[in-house]
Amino acid sequence: MRVTVTVGPDIYYAALVEDGTVPHEIQGRRRDGRRGMLRTPAGPRRRVHHPGARPARYVERARQAAVPAAEAAFAAAARGL
């Protein structure tokens, strides 16, 4: 018997939150693809420097918390076979 379990969100930026990001530049873009402006507390800017983000690891923590319950459920189901 083979069982596959998928854990995690299916939103496009989930990996960026889970794994973190390195420092990078963010450049404003308009819908037509041309350069645009970004709103910042210091006023409009064409580009800003993002300092990066530390990894959140919330999916990994949830997986680690769920493993014992999943193993117990699989063991109980296997005993019932």
C-alpha cells in the first residue's frame, strides 16, 4: 500500500514566506508594462530596496506537529485491514 500526503498552501507566494527572501530591489510597474511609481511613507518612488525577509517555516512546523497524529491514524487503519 502506498499513501501520499500533501501539506501546504497553494498560493504563489507561499514559498517566499516559508523560505524567506534575500535583499532585493522592487521596481514599480504599470499594467501596460511601463515603469510606474510605488507608494511609500517617504512619498512616491520608482524603486525601493527591500531588506529581505526571514523564513517563517510555518508549513514545516505544521508538518512536524501533524506527523504523530498521521502515523497513529495510519497505524490504526492498518490494524483494521
